[in-house]
Amino acid sequence: MPMTPPDRSRSSQGDYQVLDPSLLGRPVHLLPKFARRFADVLGTTMGGPGGRRYWGAYRLASLAFEQAPDQADLRWLAVGGPLGTAAVAFERNLLLALLEGRYGRKNAPAGTAPSAPRDTAAERITATEERLAATLTAQLAEQLHACVADDLVTTGVAGQEGVSSVDPLTLSAPAASSAPGKAGWVIRISLRAAHGPAQGQPDSLCWIGLDQELMAHVLQGLMDERSSTRTARTSEPLATGLFVKLDGRLASKEITLAALFELKVGDVIPVSVGRADVLLDESRLFTASVAEHKGKLCLTSFEDAE
């Protein structure tokens, strides 16, 4: 279920979901729920003392699954683990702003974005920038793997997979990787500087690409969560979980419009009562026999309407 690339000229509410037929039957509709959990974990980490050391005053603005970005200048670093491989890429402006916040502009608040656009293509990539990208990649990959592992533990799948938790030592060192394919799964992370960005300036972005193995574990956790929820619901008696209003139509008679206008007070309309119709919002569901019980009319012997 890849999603349309973000259009910065409109809000995210205007984006439309594109269905991938190969993913029908999988719980892709629950991916936003996983994204919210991951956003909570990531936002807490970035706002903590250790996170502020690397992310400065940048804070998480939004996080969502979408289609892989079509940007040839992105540098992807991959981290492998017991659940699969995650590849991370940063906008160059974000990395340079983080470096400047730590080393370049001592009088500017940490995480302050540049006041004017810069030509990043003309700036040399330094070893310090590469080390920062590798460090942040390792942090994001570790948080993602831990979040997926927690879901597998919660749904009881971890015992089957032999994974109870994610040890950072089990993750490989970040290494250069190719960009995810257009049909790949990517998490877009939007970051916003607490100081400096002018009104209307777009957020800084980074992406986490999930390979098929890692994405399968994400969906597996969501699938088991959906199954357990469905089991819990079906264990309840139907009468306690669903309430509907049924109407009984005891008799009906068709007459002409002229005969209707000729009716007077006291006239009798002859009708015969047979099987009654049972309606749900004017839809005929059953037929039933009409019976009398203690002076009241009751419906019994229900049969499905043809």
C-alpha cells in the first residue's frame, strides 16, 4: 500500500492512498497505528538529554508511511538486524543545520535552521558530516527494530520467531546502501526546529526504508493484534455487542387514490393478517407468524425473507 509522495504545497489531509493489489488481505490499514507508536518512542528519545545532544532543538513534527522519495542525491545507510534491514537517508540541509548548531554558530540556538537557502551541492561532504549521519542512522534503526520487537512480544509472535528483544550489539554498523525501490516501504520523518525557521518554511525530512523481511515482521505483529482483537470481540455474546431496532409490519393493503379520498370516519378497511414482515431500516429481513400472548400481539416462527 504505497502512498503518494508528500506535496508540500498542501496539507497531509489532502494526500490520497494508493492501493497495491499485492498487499490486499494484509493489515496495511493498521500501519498508522504502528506509526503513532513509533512516533511516541522516537519523539521521547529525541527530546531526552541524550537525544538533544545529536538532534539539537529539532523536534518530531510527523511520521508516516509513504512511497520512497525520488531524489537521486540522497545518501542511504543500511543497518541490518535479526528482524531485517532498515536503510536511512537525510536531507543534506538537515545534517548541515545539525552540524552548524553544534560546531558552527556558537551564538545561535541549537537546531536553528539556516535563514537563507544554501547550495548544498557546492559544499564538500566532510568526515564529521558522515560520522553524524552514521550515528543518527544507528539510532533510528535501533529505535525502529526495538519498536517492531516490542509488538512481536506483545502479540506473542516473538517466541515463535526466537526474538524477545533487540540488543544494539546485534545490529550491524551503518553501511552505504542503494535507495529503496518505488514499491518499497518507507517511513517519512518530518523534523521541525524550535527556533529559527520562518513561517511557511517546510520541515526537514529524513526517511527509513524497510526491506521485505522487516516489513513482514511489522505486518505480522499487526496481523496478530487484529486477530486477537477479533477473537476477543467474537467471544462476547452477540446480544451484548450489537443492538438493532426491528419493525414488524402486520398487514398492508393497496387501494386506489380515489378510494382513499372517499374514506370517512368510521369506515372499515378489510384486511387479512397472515405472516408479518420484519424490517430493519425498511429492509425486509424475516417473515414471522403473528401470535397472541396475555393480550399482546407477538411475532414468532421467524424465517429468512427470500
